[in-house]
Amino acid sequence: MSVTGERLPEGRYGRAAEERTDRRLKIVGSVLGVGLVALVGWFGYDYIAGQKVSAELIKFDVAAEDRVDVHLEVRKQDDAKGYCTVRALAESGAEVGRKEVRFDQASQRVDQVVAVRTTARATAAELLGCTAD
């Protein structure tokens, strides 16, 4: 006795289980996506809020064979103290001068021109970074 042509009733067994699975996957994906966005936002805020001293190299001028004048703009909290490291580079890319500049002024913005002594003619200057004390 073989039974052929018998089918299960339409809509009774198939689609509901797949729809529940699809819905669960969408919910889990949404929760993980929101968690990832929150984590990236928290890391970004922590990085920005953790910087007490930041600076920008505005311009530099090769003043002589053994000196480069570097114009720095430092932004910091009023009570923050720290230093920034600047270096001078030769045409080959080799470092020919380095200087650490302290910023202890009680103001939020400090504009300063710093002279960096070099061992050879420099063609570029670079701000390596700033550190708060």
C-alpha cells in the first residue's frame, strides 16, 4: 500500500517556524549591531576625553643650515602641563634634529615658534606628539 498524492494541509507546518527563526536572527543582529556602535562610540569618546594636550604644526621655516623654526599651536586645559616633541628631517628622511618643548602656561591655547637645532640641513619638520604631565 503506497500512498501517493497526499499532501499536508497548506500553512499548517512550514512557514511559521522559518518566520520565527528569521525574526530571532533579525533581533540578535540588531542587538549586536547596536552593541558594536556603542562600543566604538565609547572608545572614541575615551580617546578624545583622555587627551589633555594636543598640538598642531602650523608651519616651519628652514632658517639656516643648522636651524629650523617651527610654529606650534597647542590646545590644552588651563591647568594642564606637558610637552610636545618636534623633529627635523633631512632630504633623505633621516632625523637631523629633535626638541622637546614644555608648555606650562595657564592658558587653553598657546602659539609659539620654536627653534630646533640641526646637525645638517633640514628640509622638513614633524610634530611627533604631545604628552601631559
